[in-house]
Amino acid sequence: MNEDLLSFIWQFQYFDASDLRVETGESIQITRTGNRNSNAGPDFSNARIRIDGVDWIGSIEIHTKSSDWLAHDHTGDPAYESVILHVVWENDIPIFRPDKTLLPVLSLKGLVKLSILERYASLMSAQGVYDSVGIACGEQFASVNELQKLSMLDKVLLERLDQKASKVIELWHANHQDWEETAYQWLGQHFGFKLNDPAFLRLTQIVPLKILQKHRNQLTQLEAVLFGSGGLLPEDSETEEIYVQELRREYNFLAGKYQLRDLQMNTHEFKFLRLRPAGFPTIRLSQFASLIQKTGALFSALTTADSVKELNTLFNLKQSDYWIHHFQFGKLSKTNVPVMGKDAINLLIINAAVPLLVAYSKQRQQPELLEKALSWLNQLPSENNRITREWETLEMKVKTAADSQALIEWYNHYCSAKKCLECNVGATLVRSS
């Protein structure tokens, strides 16, 4: 037994409630189990019960053993003063309130339907082919009604968007509620394409957007500031290439002018291993500089776009000529290095543009912006990765980016963590007859 299952049993009343009594013998009737609390504090709020004819309204706390109340330091915690009933599996010790009165306890051991426990144990111990990749219900997935699956898809998609939007808003607060600077850092981070996200974010925080905006007309200066501040520029003695020497001269001047030299990153912060040349941070930085040259108002460009077609045009980027023929400084490529590809553009829209628009929608309380973000996801093709392929083996249709984003969230935050009781499909399987 664990608290997740016990909370599930309490919430849906999967126990024998006839002649129900608390541990001290008084009768108890449950009028309302309460609202599940996902934050700090008691597990359920606004519950209503009747003990020995007296009505109580307040919170419910769930524990495997009553002694967990002490182990979790609830005694004396003001957040738990509203608890009217302690629901446990096993009542091993009495618990007293600060005023020395006994906290009513309902022990569910022996009252729970055996079928519920068996189905939950079966799900948790699944050893089928699907469980090996993290989907415990894989063998039973087909037996669940399609409506439950679709409702779960909608739920996890909104959860994923909300989670990403929260990160954007956190960045917005760090930038003193400056949306342009936030968009620049958020988008710049995603030019790292996951592996180099931390390095790209740090670089955009070192080099403010306003500095780059002053030099938008000079691509070489944009690249000089970005490559130099990123610690990627070779020393003067390492190469005689004209392009590199020019970048070095520009960086030396601009770093002095804007006091950037002391903030310069270390080269090793950028990762090159396990990347194709087209995805090297050198190529992505040049493309990012090209984007800054194309539009100095990234936030406006992203949030006012009416269609995916406009975003495709915005992110249709070509690195500077040097990086068409090189993938690292001083290293000539045998073939031309590709420009920003369609898949990369789609990822920028999915991971950068959409969350930014959702965050702005939340901050401005404009639900129509959320609808626009969802429409963008539905216009884009689905991502093709290990997780989406696993769902396809369960005959889940993965057609759009909305589908793939939802399924990635479902897999990462429910299946992998085995939060089956919080999943529509898992909960249905546990409580099904």
C-alpha cells in the first residue's frame, strides 16, 4: 500500500462504507471526500463528514500509517490545523492535536475491495513488452475506451504547455517584465537544440538584446559579439583567415565598448560531440545572428504571426558564407553545410514560439492567443522520436505536433513515473469491473 493508491481509494470511495466507524468506535458518514490538493498542505480540502451525528467541514490527510503524521512533522504545523479526519491504511499509534484532543482516524485496512488492490498490483508489476519501455498498461491499453484516451491527450497537452509557459514567465520576471528581452533569451536558448540549450541561454544573458540591436546592420559585428562572448573565437595566432581576423578585431573593440570581456564564456561550455555538423553551435550561432539581423523585435514577430507559414518565413535562416564551407573555425567542410532545415524550424516553433505565445496569453489573460498557439501545433507535423514510435505501437494516432507533444508529456510525467492513478487510462483500468 502507498499514499497514491490510498488517496485514489478515498477519492472514489472504493471501500465498504456500510457501518463505517472511526478507530474510537463512533459512526462516520462521508458526505464529500473533498478536493485533491497537489500543493503543500493536507491531501484533500473542503471535505464534509459526520462523526457520531456531528457535521465537520475541513481537510483530510492521507497516510499509510498514522505514525507518518509525526514522521512528516505535521504536529504544530498551522497548515494541518484544518484536518478533520486522518485516513490511514494502518493505525499504529494515536495522534493528538496541539490541544491534546485525539485526531479522528479512519483505517481502511480490511475495507477496500480486493479487486482494486489486485488490478493496481498487476499494473505496477507489469512485465510485458510495453512495460520494458515505460508503459505499464501497454498490454491492456487497447481495452480502454477511446474517449478516455482522447481526454487524457487533451489534459497532458495543456499541462505541457502550461509547464513550458511557466518557465517563460519565470524568465520574464527575471528580465524585469521585459517581453522583448525574454523572447530573445528564450528563443536563443532553443537555438541550442537541447544539448546546447544551457550554453545558448547563458550567452543571451551575457549579451543583452539592446547591444545586438545597435549593430543589426552589420552581420559581422553580430557574429563577433556572439562568437567572442561565447569563447569560441580562436586566438589571433591560431589562424590567418581574413574572416576570423575580422571577427577578432570587431570583438576586441565591442567587448571593450560594452564591457563584455570579463563575462566571456569558456569554450567547453558548448558541446560538439554526437552532433552533425549542421547542428554544431557555431552554425546555430551564425543562424541566430542572421535572425537578429532579419528582425530586431523578436517578441513582436513571434506573437503577431498569424500562421505557421509566417513563422516558417521568419526561421528560414541561412548562416553566413564562411559557415557554408566550415563547421568549425579553421576546419573546411568537404560539402556545403546545410542551412536551417525544415525539421529544425518546426522544433523552434514547437519549443520556442508556441510556449512564448502561451505564456503571453496567460500573462495578458487572452485565451484567443492560446487558441492560436494550439492551431500552430495542429498545423505542424508530429515529431518522430523514440517516444512517439512507442505510442504508435499501441495504435495511437500521431499526426500533428499537438499529438506528439501530448504523448511526450504523457510518457515522461505519467508512464515513466508510474503515476497510473493520475492517468485517465490507468485509473480506468484499476477501477474497471
